Amino acid sequence: MAVFPWHSRSRNYKAEFASCRLEAVPLEFGDSHPLKPITVTESKTKKVSRKGSSSSTSSSSSSSVVDPLSSVLDGTDPLSMFAATADPAATVTRPTDSSRKRRDRDENAIVGSDFEPWASKRGEILARYTTTEKLSINLFMGSEKGKAGTTTSAMSEKVRTRLEELDDFEEGSQKELLNLTQQDYVNRIEELNQSLKDAWASDQKVKALKIVIQCSKLLSDTSVIQFYPSKFVLITDILDTFGKLVYERIFSMCVDNHSVLPDHFSPENVNDTAKETCLNWFFKVASIRELIPRFYVEASILKCNKFLSKTGISECLPRLTCMIRGIGDPLVSVYARAYLCRVGMEVAPHLKESLNKNFFDFLLTFKQIHGDTVQNQLVLQGVELPSYLPLYSPAMDWIFQCISYHAPEALLTEMMERCKKLGNNALLLNSVMSAFRAEFIATRSMDFIGMIKECDESGFPKHLLFHSLGLNLALADPPEGDRLQILNEAWKVITKLKNPQDYVNCAEVWVEYTCKHFTKREVNTVLADVIKHMTPDRAFEDSYPQLQSIIKKVIAHFHDFSVLFSVEKFLPFLDMFQKESVRVEVCKCIMEVFIKHQQEPTKDPVILNALLHVCKTMHDSVNALTLEDEKRMLAYLINGFIKMVSFGRDFEQQLSFYVEARSMFCNLEPVLVQLIHSVNRLAMETRKVMKGNHSRKTAAFVRACVAYCFITIPSLVGIFTRLNLYLHSGQVALANQCLSQADAFFKAAISLIPEVPKMINIDGKMRPSESFLLEFLCNFFSTLLIVPDHPEHGVLFLVRELLNVIQDYTWEDSSDDKIRIYTCVLHLLSAMSQETYLYHIDKVDSNDSLYGGDSKFLAENNKLCETVMAQILEHLKTLAKDEALKRQSSLGLSFFNSILAHGDLRNNRLNQLSVNLWHLAQRHGCADTRTMVKTLEYIKKRSKQPDMGHLTELALRLPLQTRT
């Protein structure tokens, strides 16, 4: 292709803006606004056929906003239609999981979400009650005659066979495993649970019952007494599984092809087969010889009484309560009562009388805990009383919680008085404070403190009682007049504790009470006491979780950080966190609260010094092994602090802060980026204050800001981060009339372009960089329009340097980004040839003012345009290959549109070039015909505008080719 000269079209930007502006249409009062809700009155008639009912007709009228999606369907959802026409009989063959869940939820409706379920306590018990001693377990060795598939003709023979199997089990078809570790024991229990499910699934119901009986027997064994609460949790999981399997089995027998039990069924709805099966299960359980397995297995299937009679559960609960009286070991007995309460709350929470009887029975036998039998057992196992008594807590807490749930004040008061009358009642008192409503405890705080003082400390330490009291006072407020006395009484006991672990456990709870009701003076006293107790022998190293909790509670109540950091012992308290990972977590918590609650920018020196120390701690934890997510989080927190620092009109002090921050946080790139943006913003605020007219002092200050950015940017790693910051900072320098500094930024950006790699890492994935480079260069060109030429470097020196870099850069062969960039350069040069530029910066003379349309400047500009055009045309020539014809067509049309927008088509050669490009775009049938048609329509429309008549002739020379 021949070389074509370039002639830019003269632009009248104001006239173009006016012609493109939408026509304003006045809106008269009362007209319908397009965003106003549409009110529709809808009347429709529906007929829905249901089984057992005749068709019904209903008419509804409503005023609402019409949903465009539903209006398309004329109010009828196709899925609903499908469901309505489905065969109802197909849905009642068996109960669905959703109906089963709904049924369970309805039955337990009396127990609300404010009742803490057993599941939430389970994990804590397993974690707390552990042992290193060896354990034993009896495993059932099943016989073949109990398996499914054993056939017999007579029912009596089948019953006799099953009874023989149970007798076989009772007579010792078991294997005892000894010397198990705790984990081995847990694994064996899990195996038994799975064996139960497998046996049930394979219709080996007798084997399943044997497994449950065997597991229940384990609850009579207290040989490793410290592990008993965890054993109870594991075994009752199996019992729960068994109870659920039996219930669902009987329930499924009540379903036939025509009916299904309603959610609230009565025994009259249950068929005879289901009732007989249910009775059979209860008879099997009644034949168990030993008390403990018989009690637990019957309790596990207590819910099945619903199939037999309406009063079955209410009759069985008192009987099971009386059965517990036959259990001699008080620890085994109290956990049996806990299980009965648990089952009772699940199947009949309204039958509180039986639960209350269970509680008062327990009080009558409470003295057994301190009897000779228990003392002898503890001596044999080498267990001290202070270690033994806490074993009762999970069971007693649960019993007390069940009894006190939604209980009237009178009952709670009676329970408290009954507990008060018993000797050595610290254990009971602790359970009362753990289970009763926090408001009940808080209003009687002084009464509880009096009871705590009277307790015998030999078996159950008083600090545990104060711990429980403190937990309640964190949830509910005591009477205002008692608050200080309560704190003094509690802290008198807590501060005398010698064991650091006991001390910090109590202090952790009471710190929240202190923060909630008192001033920084009392909080400072508490923190000082904690430091005093936890510093000797570096006791704090074993209590980091509790100390972290204390810090979180303090900062949760002190949102005014000027008050927080004026607490004298707060920073010394932070010094106790000497393990780096813990220290960093604490610092992160502090910064999160600061960012969340600090509403106004601050310059308080106390806050700044303290938080700089906190942020420096977080920053210094970064090393080569730190994960990127962790770096991002730390940078986010530090940036949040930097954004909240403001010295008002004292801009020099603000810059000094940014200089200090740069030296402190040099290893986190996002922080350095934020500092550069902050300094640029500071320079623009200075310009705003001075209204663009800098004095000698402010001019020097903004140059200092610019220098800060110029020095900091090279330390960044991300190449596009550097490029964009060079451009942004150059724009700020230009806005503040720092022309030589702006040139330096732009030159630095140009010199950095050759270093852009082919692939860059974006969110952990390697992606081609050319699209990002194209985006940056387009922004760069927009800025270069208003950058005045340096008097010593010739005309358009920055554009020339940039073109040289673009020419030398190695572009992908399959990419056309280089030509797209050249097209953007052509647009830039066309804009530079105008007498008045599209936009300017105040106080900065751009080239339109410097050259004033000088012919030499325009000639240089046109030469550059011709050079760029030659590159574009040469590239189009290289695309004349089969696999690249589509790219050639697209680029040809794009270049045609550029000439149409920016070129002076009255020039014959440029006009001819545009015609050639039009033909090139259509030559091989690759062009989008629709786009070509719209382009031609646009040319014809423009040809009717003033001074655009020459486009009429051009339109006649642009044929539309059809594809054949």
C-alpha cells in the first residue's frame, strides 16, 4: 500500500457537545414518572382440583406492583401447575424427610431457641473430661443364628429363637478388650455405633438390641472415674441412634398406600401391626435383667409410647424416675437422671412434674456424694475430692437447666432454698448459677455471694463459684447500688488465688463486668492485678487464650481510643504477649475495633504513638513464609489506621507522619501504595486551599510531596502498580504546576514500559499483560494531550519517546494490540492539532497555547501521523492470510472509523484511503454486515450537517457487499 498523508479534521467541541446532548422534555405535574410504581387491579378466576374436594372458584382483587416475570406467565407458575396435576397418591407412600423434620419441629415447639440444646454441650464435655489411664470394653461376638435370612415357619419358633439369642448374650457371648487408650476406646464406641446401623439396615434387629444393651452396661462401670462424663456422651449417642431407628421403623409401618399419619397423630390412627411391633419392643426391653441397661434402653425408646396410648409417656416418666433410685453409685445415678431429663425435654417438655420429681429425688440422695462408699472408691482410684466433684457438673447443669426452663420465679426460689439447706452445697450452688436465668441470678447477686462465703472450700473451690457468678453478671445487670460491693467481694477472693490458671480463668470473666459498669480507673486496677499475678515465672505463657479474651473484652467496651490508651496498664498488659503469633492476633483485634468504631480522623499523639506501635508489630511479623492473604489483611488494617490520621491544616505535620509511616511499613506494598495516594491527596488539598495560586511556601511543599512519591514508587514490585502511580503522580504534579517533576514521572513511566513481562500474576493466576498495557497507554495518551512540551527537548518529545518504546516492544504475533495503540496515538495527535484542546489544567499552558496553531508544529504533528498510519497499514498487509482475514476485516473497519472521526475527508488521498479500507473490510466476506449497514447510515446522516456535504459523495463510493 502507498503512503498516505494525514490531514486532521478541525473540531468544534462545543458544537459537537450541543449536537449530541439529549433533548430536554419538560415534565408537567401529574405526568407518569418512569420510576413510579405501577398500580394494577387484577381480577382472576382459578380452578384447582384437589382430591376429595370439588372444584372451587375464587376471585381476588389486589393493588400491587406487577412482577414482569410473573405477568408473562399470566399469574400461573408452570412448576406449580405441574405439582397441582401430579397424582396425590404418589406422595403418601412413605413419609418424606421434610415432613419428618416438620413433625419433629412441631412436637418440640414448646422448647424454643433460647433453650441450649445438648448438642452444644457435647463437644465441651468430650474435650474437658479426658484420661491417660487404660480403659476396657466388652465387645459382642455375634452368632450366625441371629442374622437375617434365618427362616422358620412358625411364629412361636421365631420368638423362641430370639429369646435364646438374648439369653446367649446374657450368658457371655462377649469379648473383653483391655488396656485401651482413650482414643482407642472412642474408636471402638464409634465402631459399635456403625455396627448398630449396619445391623438395623440388614434387618438384624436382635443384634442391634444386643449392641445397645452391651453399650448401656458400660455406664455402670466407674473404674476410670475421670472419663465417665465423656463415656456417658459417647454411649448415649448410640442410645439416641437406636431410639430414632425404632421410632422411624414403627412410624413407617403406619403408612400404607392410602394414608399417612398426620403430624399430631393419636393412638387411634395407628394400625394394629404397628402397635404390636411397638409392644414387642417394650417387652424385649422389659426382659433385660440388669437395671441400668433396662433403664437406658427403655428411656431411649420412650417416644414410642405415643403409638400405644395418649398417657403412655406421662405414666412411664415417673416409673423410670423411681427406677433410678435403685442405682447405688451417685455419679451413675445423676447421669441417669440427666439422660431421663434429656429424653423428657425432647418427647414431652410439657410434663415438668416428672422432671421436678427427678430433681427433688436427686436432692434427697445428694448426701451420698460425701458418704463412705464414695470416699473409699476415691481412695482406691487415687482421686481427690476437688477432682471428683466437678465430674457431676455436666449432669447437674443439664438437670437444673431442664427444670428451670421457663419455670416460674416461685419454683426457682424454692429450688434455691432447698439447695441452700443442704450441707456442702457448693456443687449445687454452682449448678444453680450455671443453669438458672442470668436475670434471676443477677438480681440476687448479694444473696449468692453470701451463700458462696458459707460454702466449704475443701471439695469445691470458691473461685469456681465466683467464675459462674461472673458469667451471669456479664449477661444481666445486678442492682446499681450493689455493683461496687459485688466487685470488691469477688476480687477479694480472686486476687488471693495462688494458682495462675485458676486466677486468670476468674479474672477473664470479671474483667467484662468491670468494663461494663465502671470507669477506666477500676479497669486499670484490674489489669495491674492481672500483670502482677501472671508475670512471675512467666505464667502468662500458659494462659494466652485467657489473656487474649481479656484484651478483647476491654477493647469491646472502650471504643474511645484516647480513653483506652490513657489506661496506664493497657500497653504493659500487651507486653505480656511475647509469642509473636499471639501478639499479632491481639494487634489485629485492636486494629479491627479501631477501624470499626473510630468515626472521626484523629491527631491525638497518645493514639498515634500506641497504634503505630501496634501496626509496627503486625508489619514486623511479615516474612518470606507469610501467606498472601495474611499480608492483605495486615495491609488492610494498617491502611485503615493511616486513613484515619489527620492533622487538619497542618499539612507539614501530615507529610512528616507519612514519611515516618513509610520507614515503618516498607515491607507491605499495599501500605506504600496507600501512602503514595495519601501524599498525592495531600498535595491536591494544598492546591484546593490555595485555590490553585501557590505561594513560595506551598509550592515548595507540593514539590516535597511530589518528591516523596517519586522516591517511593521504584520500591514497589508490581509493574502496573508502578506505571499507574507514575501516571497518577504526574497528573498531580501537573495540576500543581510542577512541570519538570511531571515530565520526570512521565519519562519514568515510558522507560518502564519495556520491562512489562508477557505474563503477569493476577489473583494467583498468570494472565497475558497486553490488555492491561493497552488500558494504561490509553489513559497515558489522554494525559499527554495537555502536557506542554519542554523547551529544551523539541516538539512532542514525550509522544516520540513513547512511540519508540511501543515500536521496540515485543508484541505477540497473534495480537493486534500494537495497532490498537497506534490508532489511539492517531486520535491523540489529531486532538493535538486543534486550535483549542478539549480540556486543560488551570494555570498550565498546554501546546495549543504555546504554539498557537504554528505551521511548523502542525507539520511535525502530521509527520508523526503519517508514520503511525504507515505502521497500521503495514500491519494490515501482513494479515492477508486465510487464518487472519477476520482480524484484517475488523482492524480495517476500526481504522476506517478512526479516519471518519478524526480525519479531514475533503483531502482526496485520505478519502481514497477510507474507501480502500471499506472494501478491505468486506473483501473476504468476514465483515459484520449489520455493523457495515449502521456505519453507512451514520455517514449519510452526518453528511446532512453543515460543512459535511463531502460525505455524501463518500457514501456513494461505499457499496455494501452481500455474502454468497
